[in-house]
Amino acid sequence: MNTDKELLIRGIRMMAVTAVLMFIGPTVIYQAFKNQEHFLFYPVLIAGIFFSILAIVLAFKGLNTVMNSVFGKRQK
């Protein structure tokens, strides 16, 4: 079995974006809760939650891509 290098690079790139979003999401949520009286509280909070959910989704997709590149697609 050979590793699909292009697919592996795409998966690693996705995991790198995930790592960045794992820091951005909670930071934005924290900043939103620090400024609860500000009129942009809800949009900033929603953006932070969106970044956090996106990090989780990309982590699963990136890990799945890396696993597919190493072990190949699963036969049904």
C-alpha cells in the first residue's frame, strides 16, 4: 500500500487550519463575554461559536482525509 501524498498534504493543511481555528474561536467567545454591554455582543458571540464549530468539523474532515491517504478508501 502506498500513501497518496496529495491527499495527505490536503489533510495536513486542513488540520493546520483547524489548529488556528481552535485558538480563534474561544478567544472571540471570551472577548464577546468580556464586552457584554457592547452592541456587537451577539454578532461577535455568534462568530466565535461559528469558528469553534468549524474547527470541530474541520478536525474530523482533516483526520478522515489523512486516514484515507494512509490506508486508502474503505470498501463497502
